[in-house]
Amino acid sequence: MTTLPPVATTPEIDVILNQKTVVAFGVSGGKDSIAGLIATHRYLDSIGFMGPRCAIHADLGSVEWSQSMFKCQEAADKLGWGMEVAARPAGGMMERWLSRWNANAQRYIDLSCVQLILPWSTPSMRFCTSELKVAVIRSRLKKLYPDYNIVNATGIRREESSSRAKMPVAKSDPLTARRGFEAYQWNPIIEWNVSDVWAAIASEGLEPHEAYLRYNMTRVSCRWCIMSSAPDLYNATQDEAGHPLYRQMVGLEAESTFAFQSNKWLGDVNPGLLSSETQDRLQLAKQVSSRRKVLEAAIPKHLRFEKQWPTCIPSLEEASLLADIRAEVGAGVGLNLKYSDAHSIIQRYEELTALKLIKQGNSGDDAPGVIRLIPAVQIQPQQLTFF
């Protein structure tokens, strides 16, 4: 058997592995998760670990490569681990982006936000990971193992990025722990390099994911990831099975007027896969996007989102400016806006301020130095999400 580099561990991990503990390993089908599963398996064997071992895959739906689930199951079967699949009940990643856009468009219509909000996850707002991976895996493990300590391991490596270089070997995970039991997140191959990863996979006689072999991908997660490099974005378009998803994602770019990666439009990666109608829509979306950025830059800073927004009521002049901006942005995106004139915008800010005071437990009159702004008509609280 090929000798692999040692895994990274901590005193806390060493202690908990000698207790009533389940070790779960999050597998995506990509090289790091499969190598990490192999390394963890061998380490557990070496210390005589007798508890349950569970490979767990967060199913992201249509955005996943076709072979990903198979590669996870193949590795689990090879090593004799149980295999679990967890998924967001409301749908996969594409469904989350679509529902987010619909919700954000409605917020703009309702003036529950002052700037239009993009549908996509971003490097600084990775709900793709927190909601569709971490949360669903945590929930499944808590249900499956209510009477065990839980060690939830991943294939994170420091070599991958500057942010991952700062991550710990392990840390306590109180959100996964059950009463009377502990939980930890563990990164056993965090110190490995990519050569170690490939060596681990080869040592078990496993073929790498076809995305690496056939399409020259450097990483495997979603087909098109917010973190993907330009070559990976293009290479992913070479798999015909992903073309319907590609067109759907570009369609959302065109509808929302937001590029998939900041200023990099997914539709520009391989426009030959798009209909002439979609290409025309995308070009128009780019123009609307550029104009929207200019318009929103003109919004006074004190009226933009910040903690406890809204923090003030706009003047008549400011409300008139907001009305003009909202009219042009709404027309560009095809939204039928409420609060489209200066007076209705001022009234809406007053309603939002009153609702904020109610949410904070203030009546308006009772808060020192606060002017009561609740309109004469009864306010009907609505679902608001502030950004």
C-alpha cells in the first residue's frame, strides 16, 4: 500500500476519536474530498477507531457534474464507508439563485431595498456553501447520530487559497453538537499539496472525476462556480450535458442584468452555445447594467443600505432623485414599481422607519429623541429582508 503523508490532527480530535463518535466526511466527487476520505480512512484504521464512518454528499442539483454522485459512492464503497446524501428541501443551487432573484426583484418593487440586489452568490457572500452544503449536512448528521459526538471532516487544503491557508486544523462546532455530546470540524489533509492528493487517489486504484480527465478542469464543484478561473469556465462548456444549465444561467444574467462573476459575464464564455435572441438580450442587459451602476452611484450615501436601514427620511429633493433612479432601473429590468414618485417614496421610508421601531420594541413616542413617524393608516407588517 502506498504510504501517504500524515494527516493533521489536534489533541481535541485525538481525544474525541477515542469516545463515542461518528466521523463524517463531506464528499463532492472532486479530488480533495476523495483524497481526504482515503487519508482519513487509513488514519482511523491506524488508531483502531471503531465508531461509524459516514461519507456525506450535499446534492446541489442541476449545477453538479453528472459523474459527481457516482464518484462519491464509488469511493465510499471502495473504503467500506456508509454513504448519505443531503439536499436543500427547496431545491438545488439553480433554484436558490432563481428564487433569490425573484425575491430581490420584489424587494426593489416594494422599496424594501434602495439598490437592486444580484441573484448570484459571491466570494464574500457564499450562501451557496453555507445554505446548500454546511446547513444541510449539519442537519442530516444531527438527525442520523443524535447520541454520538460528531467529527465532520472536509478536504480543505491550505495550498488552495489565501483564505484557506489561514484555516485551523480543527475547531469546535457547537451548531452541530447535540445536548451532552460534542462536535468538531476537522481538516485532516489541510497541509497536503496537490501531488499528495493525486497519489492518494491512485493508491486506491480510483480514476479521477471525468471533469479532470476529459475537460481539463482544475477543480470540481459546480459546473460553473463563482470561484472558477476563466479556463475552467470555458472548459466546463465542453461537456454537452451541461449546455441546458449554461443557457439557463446566462438567461438569468440577461433577466437580472447582473454578471455571474462581478464584471465577467458567463454568456461571454462560449456565446456560440446561445441563440441569437439570448445573445441580443445579453447585450441589452450589459447596457442596462452599466447604466444602473451609474444611477445607483448617485444615491446619497446616507440613503443607501447600512446597519439599521433606513436611518433617515429623504428630503423631497432626494426622494425625487430616488424616483427618477428607480424609474429608469425598473424600466431597464422590466419591473412594475410601487412608490414611483417623491411623495410615495417619503411615505414608504416613514413606514419602514416605523416598522423598524416596532421591531426594536420602541413605540416611537417612548424612544428619547425619536419623532413618531407611524402614519395615520394602520401599518400592515410585511416580510422584509434588509441588505
